[in-house]
Amino acid sequence: MATRGGRDRSGTPTPVRPTERGAVRQTITISFASFNRAWAAWIGDRLERRGVRVVYLRWDAPAEESLVDLLRGLALAEGRVLILVSEQYFQLGPRTFAEWNEALREVVAPDPARFAAVSVTVAAVPSAVAVLAPADLTNMGDDEAERRLLDRLELRDEGRPPDEARRGPRFPAAMPEVWGGVPRRNTRFTGRDPVLTDAYHLLSNSEPGAGVVTLFGMSGVGKTQLAAEYVYRFGSEYDVVWWVNAESRVSCRQLLAQLAPRLGLPTGDEYGERLRAVRDSLRRGTPFSRWLLILDGADEPDQISDLVPTGPGHVVITSRNLEWGAHNSELLEVPVYTRDESIAFIRRRAPRLTDQEADQLAEALEDLPLLLDQTGGWLNDSGLSVEHYIELLEGGVDQDVVRVSADFPVAFQTAWSILLNTLRDMVPESVALLRLCTFFAPGFIPVRLLREMSHDDLPEQLRGLLDDPLLWNRAINQLRQYSVVRLESHEVGTDAESSAGESVYLHRMVHQAVARDMPGEERRDFVDVVRRALAEADPGRPTDTRSWATYAELVPHLPYADVLGSTDRRVQTLVLNCLRYMYFAGEYAAGRDLARRALDAWHELLGASHPRIWDLTYQYANLLRATGRLEEAETIERAAAEQLRQERGEHDLDYLRVLSGLAADVGLQGHYAEALALNEQLYPAYRELLGEQDARTLNALNNLGFALRLTGRYQEALEIDRRTLEQRRLVLTGRHLWTLFSEVSYAIGLRLLGRYAEAESIQVANVREYRLVAGETHQDTLRAEHNLALCRLRGGDRAAAGTLLAKVLDGFERKLGDRNLLTLSAAVSHGCFQREHGDIDLARETGESVLARYEQLLPQGHPFVVGARVNLALVLRNVGEWDHGLVLIERALAEMTEAVGESHPYTLGCAVNTSALRSLVGDMESAAELSRATVVRAAEALGRTHPLTLSARVAHAADLRGLRSRGEAEKVEQEALADLTATLGSHHIHTVSARVRNRPYWDFEPQAS
């Protein structure tokens, strides 16, 4: 029986397997350089469709073996040998053209029928390649290329017709249908075959949804270049190839969203809508199942991991962080070059050097690819000997120079200084441009902002650079020639050639080295230019989600441009707008830290009473509050409010704004009455100053509604939320973030009043809008989904509620951390669900954890802390620890009464649960006494048919039965059942449960927003 075997398309040996029906087939061995792997795969596929048996043999040319011996070994391969002629094939070793000519004439010329060749290059090759008679496959379509291939192998009229039903590799000269953001191919790419092959096999053999590989290693080791080479080498197997700068969460989300129109997805312009559509499309594999996504520079897996798509495609991540291994990714380490790889690379970068000199240089530069690339390029152009250069390296680093990072070689600083001097001599403007770049963040630098800004009053040394396109391009090209920067396109998926100079990529090692080597006067001039460029790029609309992509691009550059040290009003406005964007986008921790630094800097620059200090103080307090630092926020805002009241009076807008923040601070700390009093003062004050329809007046009305809800006045709160929603729809439009927020507040109010169907209908539509406008991971989208889950739970759809509650909790933990009040609210709901419908052990673990976190965040006696004890007592009841549960619930009832009063819904619900535990331990009389009093207070506070009142009535009937007061119990029960049926319907879960005499319970639900 004939067999089939050899190597797979990556060049790796494959097992031998039988052919069809024992037929003897012609065998062709394809010899190719790794660089041309895509061509080998396509050619092999075309031949296999014609019934040819193909063996893939990756060409290697170790320097210690002669070319003649290597070619004689190749001649022993199975079948006829087809050589893929390219410049890379002849550069391996490296060997001179003279060596190749001699070997080809000695080995191939005597037996030309043993070999055949196709050419996939237009570059110069050794002249003796003529003996291979290569067929040219360049600059043509796939049909003509296949015709020439078959003609060269004399297969045109032989073999089976091509099996076009089977999908194979794409013709290498044809781009994938969707292609975006991929760096240009590095034609000097050297080595790395084992890592590339391992990555290929890990992805190819992965299960659907699990094809994720992380290339990790130190800075400068070539992770990005390796990922780019993977794309070019294996990209013909994909229909979609999309490159994403994943150095920050915001940029990652932005670039993923930009994929939507390229996939032909029917979405609007909203950022969140596009992101959701892209993730769903990739997951389903429609319209393309063969997709490859590269997340470059993803050093913070905790911030990025939830954005990694699942589905039938593959994901390649580059990172310095090993923690990706804990996020369902295979890890592949990218080491420094082997010495052989270093020598081969240096010889290609600097052909004038000998192997020995390349070895010496590699030793001195510790085989670090970035340094070898930069040094080799200019060393080849200079007359400096390697020996002299190494002397400079060894003697040029004085003891006062601090290493850039523990990861970087000691030689880096001196090697860079030498290169910088070379650039300065050749094109001085290239050094000026490079220095400008250091006032942006390392990585992707939007240098287009420098071209787009106003060029009035520029420093003399920059005026020509920024005004003269030819000089600009010359500077860019000089930096690119020596691998100092990499050209990028600003718009993902556009042709970089047509938009050259819009963005460059500057490695962090180079960034730090250049920043250190800059005269003070230039530093002052250059930083001012970059600040102006950033300020002029400010859209001025931080609450508009359509502007978030721009702010996401600007924010990382703020610290590098030292914007906090600027006295320019435009730059300070940029800072304030970025802080507002970070607050609304949920980037709370980063925003808080920026605001803190800004306050310190501006107090010195502007003085304590400057108007922008009050604006900044308000933004800082918002971010403190959002990160759970409530006491700090209150302290700051009390002091600011008192100072503003004394200086400006109580009708000043800055004073009212700070007072509004103070109301939020005290409300979240559990001082509900004080928060309500402040909000009742604020709304009429804003209305008097600004009118009914001003956005700030509506914010005050919104806050009044929340304060009423906190105090348990649900019906009044609902009315306020309805008014706010109607006015916001009128003034701000339906898709404004504040309008959507009001819809959720109104739906929460409906649910708390037992109007579950109405609440759910509003919430379903609202969630859909939030996902479109803000995206699935935005904190307000999660808040909306949380309420939708609770609506579904109250409506009886437990399966859907449980799935959504788990999703919401995971989303909050990823977005805000596990100690944020919104996260804890979701954890409370998830724990309650687990207690009744899931895992009781998980419910107990969650309940204990939530209580511990609340106790750390909030003062003792806070309603949230007490409520967490209430929920934990229910877990203890369910597991039979009744006495322990009773102690906990009795304590909670006393503390809740003290915190919010005996008629607050929190206290009434706590009383319902307390009477149940009293009954379980046999204290029937006190149980009935408590449930009777609870019914009275609930009816007065909430109404006779409110769900909580109805629960208290059903509970009281159970307590009366426990006292054997059957007649009264029957009367109370029948009246409660009649009201349940009238209010919720005969088939509602609460009605059915009461009918079969399941004792009702109350879940504490913290109102955190």
C-alpha cells in the first residue's frame, strides 16, 4: 500500500498514512524558506487537488555545513524537488551569491530533471538559479499562477480535476477579505521557526472557542514582530485578520468596535453597539469563521481578558505578563535570539560584517533583537569597526547612568547614544521629531495631531519640520530606516502608504532613552507643543459616547505631556474633560489618581480659590465616591461647600454643585434623612436659577428621586423619576446616557412597587439601548441588566434571571473590582438567587464575603451592612442553623430600626424574616406579635396591596396557625390570597407559593444607585 507522509505545511514532520485504494501517486517535495510558508501551503494544496502526494520541507542552511552537501541532501528527498525561489531562500546561512552559483552548478546542473522551481520574488537572486528554470508566479492572479505551476511540473493535462468544494489556503498574493491594522512585514525577519511552529500547532489543534496563544517575553525581544510574521506566514488560512493595540482597555474596545463595518454588520455609529455586534459575530463565526485576532501589548490581562472573543477563530496575544495563563490562554515564551539567529540577523542587517564580527556584536548586545536591529542598520552604513564600537559600549556608560529597566541590557544606554548622534548628523529634524514623541506615551503615537494643530508661534526648530511635508517625511523615513519607529496608520484597515505619518510606534525602551537625553530648553519648548496638540484634539463633549474613542486615545498621553504643569486654560480644560470622560466611561480608579495629582499641581499653580479648583474638586469627589472612598469625598465636599457658602453665598452654582456631591456622599453612607434634606433644598434652588429644563436642574431632580427611594418613599420616588425621564427625553434625546439612566431608575421604582410586568417591558428595551450606546461592559449597562434580572426573577423566569445575574456580577467584578458598591449589590442578588435556586454552600460563602466587604467599606450600622446580615440569616435558616440565624436576624432588626426607622421597607422586610425564625425556634407568640405589627406598619407605609405588605399578611396567617387561631388565620390568608391574585395574577409565583402555604421571605436589596 502506498503511503503519504513527510511534513505538514508549517514544515513539521507528519505521520505517514495510506493513500486512496492503494494508488501509486507522483510525489513532489516542496523546499521553501519559512518566510514563504504561505506560498508553500497554496502550491501544496493546488497539487494535492490534482492527486499529487506532497512533502513539505522547510529549507535550512546551517553555516557549519557546505551548500554543496546541503543541496545533495535535498536531492535525496522523495520524488521531484520543487524549490520556491525567493531572496529569503538564498539569504539563509547567510551565503554569498558566489557560493550559491558554485553549488547550484555542481549539484543541479548535472541532473536538472531532479529539480524544478517557481519564483515568488522580483528581487535579485544568484545567476545560477537559471539552471532550475523557475516559473515566475509574481504579479498575476491565482488562475495564471496555477497554470504556470502545473505547466512547470508537466501536470497541466494530468491528474484529477481540482476539488474546488474543499476550502484551502488563499492565494498568497490575495489579501484576506478583512484585513486591518497589521504592521508591514519585516523582510529581515530571522529565525523563530520553533516558536512560530508551536503557535501554529497550538491554534490549529485547539477546540473551538479555545484558540488563544500568548507570546510573552521581556521588552525588546520581538514579540510584536513575531506576531506580525505569524500573520504573514499563516494568514492565507484566514478570511479575517485584525490587529488591535491592546495596551489599554479603552483602545482595545475602540479597535474591536471598528471591525463591525468591515464585517458588514448592520449597526449604527454607536460605539457600544458596534462592539457588541463584533463579539457576537466572532463568537458565532458568521459571516466569517476563519478569523485571526492579534491583541498586541496586552500587559494587563485583568483589564483585557473579558474582551478576548470566543468562537471558531484564533487569537494571538503579545504581552510581558505571564498571568495570561490563568485566562484560558496557552503561553509561549519569546526568548532573546539564539546566537546563530543573532549572527544571521546581523549579517542580513549589516552585510559588510563577518560572522566573527557579528558574533562579537551579538555578545556585546546580549542577543536582544531590538538593539541588534537598531545598531546593525547604522553600523553597516558607518565606517566604525565592530571592535571600536564595542570599546565605546564598554567604556561609554558612566556610573551615574541608571538602567532604564531591570529587563534591559546595560549596553542599551550607550548604544542608543551612539545611534542618536548618527541621526543628529544625518537629519537633525528626525531627532526633533523623536524628542516630540517622548511627550506622548510609548507605543502608538498619534503624530498626526502635530500636523493637524495650529502652527502659529511654533519654536523655530520645529516650524520647518511641521510645515514642510517633504522634511516631515524625510525625518519619518530616517527614523524608520534605523528601526527607531514603525509607521502605523491611524485608521485601522487603511493603507499605511496612503496615510503615512499619521501614527508611529515607538518602543518603550527607545522612548525612555530619548526622554533622558534632552536639553532642558528643548524639553520646555517641546512639551508645550505636545500639550497644545492634545488640547486642540479635545472634542469638548465628554458625556457623548461618540467622543469616547477620541478621549480614550488622548488620556494615556496626559502624564507624558505633563499637562498638570500647564497654565494654559485650554490644556486645563482638556484635563477636566478627560476626568469627566473617565467618570462617565467607568475608568474610576485611573480618573481618581489623575484628579488627585491635578489637585496637588493646581493648588500650587492657581491657588486654593481659583474657579477651576472648584470644578476639579467636584470631579475628584465624584471619582472618590465611585471608588468607594465615601468619607474622603464627604470631607472634601463639606469643606468646599462651607468655603463657597461663605465666599459666594447659597445661590452660587459652584456651591450648589458641591452640595449636590455632598448629598450623594452622605446618602451612600446611610444618612438618608440628611441626604433627602439636602436634595429637597437643591432642586428648587437649581430650578430658580436655571429653569425647569436645564440639564443641571434635571440632575437635581434625579437625585431627589434617588433620595426618596433611599428613605423608602417608593411611590413619591417613582413620580419624581417619571418626571425626570420625561424631561430628559425632551431635552437630551432618548439615547443620552442620562436619559437611559433615568429609564432604569423608573423601572426600578416600578419593580419595587410590585409592577413587575411594566418594569420588565421598560427594562428590556432600555438594556438593548444601553448595549448599543455604551457597550456591554459599561457599568450603567450592567446596572440596567441587573435590574432586568431582578424583574425576570420577580416575574418567575428563574433560569433567565440566574444566567443574567451571574453575567452581571462577573461584569462588575471585571470593570469595577469586587469592593465597589455596584459590584456588591450584584453579589447580594446573586447570593440570594443561589440560596433559593442554586448552590446553598456558594450562597453562604457569598453572604459571608459580602458582609465582610461591606464592613470594611461602610460604617457600623449602615443599612447595607445590616441588610447583608439579614440575607446571611436566611442562609442559616435554610441549612438548619436556626438558633444562630435568629441571633443574627434579631440583631439586624434592632440595628435596621435604629438606622432607618421602624416603617422603612428595609425594617419591614427584616421583620418578616425575624418572625419566621422566631416561629421556627418555637416562639410562636412573639412571632405572631411581630408579624401583626409589621402588617399594620407596611400597610401604612406602602399600601395594603404592596408585595411586601402582602408577604407580611401571608406570614401573619402562618403565625396565627401556629397559635392555633385557625379562624382568624383563614380569614387573613384568604384576604391576602385575593389581593395577591388581583395584584399579581393567579399564576404568579408569589400567589402560587402563598396558596400552597410556603412561608414568604424578604431579600435585602441594596439601593446603590
